[in-house]
Amino acid sequence: MDHEELARRTQDFALRIIRLVAAMPRTRQADILAGQLLKAGTSVGANYREARRGRSRADFAANVGVCLQESDESDYWLELIAKSGIIRAELLTDLQKESHELTAIFAASLKTARNRNHPRPPE
């Protein structure tokens, strides 16, 4: 997957989060969870954009680390929303799958970026 495709994918994820939050019921509990999910879910793409504009590999790795944290946090809020019954779990399956995939992509990317910053000593 190239950088442009991942950028589109993170933006699509954010748009799906926005639509989900807009469709959530207006209760105190739902509003709190929706706000947390909205912040985390939209932050993934914003931080990936920042990572791509990083001035160094270390800068890139730091921002990808934030992407990893935010995608994983999004998954947490989606899980809570499903388990609380605010939204039926089966309606969240695809969005949770995407958050898992994004988390895996950013974990692998961070590992690669860190390995490039700290080469192994020769054997």
C-alpha cells in the first residue's frame, strides 16, 4: 500500500466515524463516547498527514506512533459502544475491522521506521 492509498484510507475511516457519531442517540453516555471516538478516529488521518510531512525519520516515527495510538483508541471506543448496546455490535463490525487493520499497518510501519533509525550492529 502506498502513502496516497493509506492517506485516503485514513480519511475514509474518519468520515465513517463522523457518520457513526452523527447517527448515535443523544444521551449523556452516548455523547461522551461519541466525543471520544470522534477525537480519536479523526486524529488518525490528521496525524498520518503530519507524519508524511515529517522533517526526519525520527519525526515520521513519532507521528506514526500517534497514529497507532489513535487507531487503537478508536477501536477501544468502538468496542465500548458495541458492548454498552448504544449501537448494535453487528453494525460496528466493519468499522472495527478497519480500525484493527489500521492499527496493524501503523504498528508495522513504526517497527520499520524504528529499525531504520537504529540499525543493528554488524555480526
